[in-house]
Amino acid sequence: KKIWQYFDENRNGKLEMDEIKKMQRLRVSLFREDAERRCLRDNETMTTINRKADKLIARPEMLWRKLDLNQDGRVQWEEFKTLAHDSVLCSPFEGILEEYHKRLR
């Protein structure tokens, strides 16, 4: 719930697009830093990660659509807690990192 409270800046009980944009930028930034460490800054892998990161930041509506389960134009706590783990708390770069590790074998 703390993540929700952090991003629900106006405390209206729903996440609006500007709040989703901030969430997406922070999420991508944190996971990009983690990915950079995990792939030892491999150029090919980081190029792929950076392309995906740029796309995620440029298209916050992708996250919005995932979180707005009932498609009423608002992301409410019940929707957020249902999908937060997969849509917010998991790295969007996991598949790319798995490919990097396969190449190392």
C-alpha cells in the first residue's frame, strides 16, 4: 500500500495518468540500473534494454491499460493491488536478461 500512497499524490484514491507516468519513469529507471549491474553492462544487452526502456517511458498508457481492469478510466486501489506484482514490481527487462545469460553458457 505504501507504493500506492507514494504515487497517489493528490490523495484522491485513484491513480491518474500523470501519476502513472511518474510511476513508470521511476520503475524503468530502477530496473534499468539493476539490469545494468546484472548484465555487466554488456553493450548488446544494454542497447536492447535501453530501447525497451525508452518505449515504456514514452508509452505509459501501456501500463495504464494493464492496471485499469474495469476500463473506467481510473486506476483504483483494488485494481492496483491485483496487478501490482506483475505490472509494477517485476522487472520489464527479465526476458532480455535471461537471453543474455543463455548467451554466456
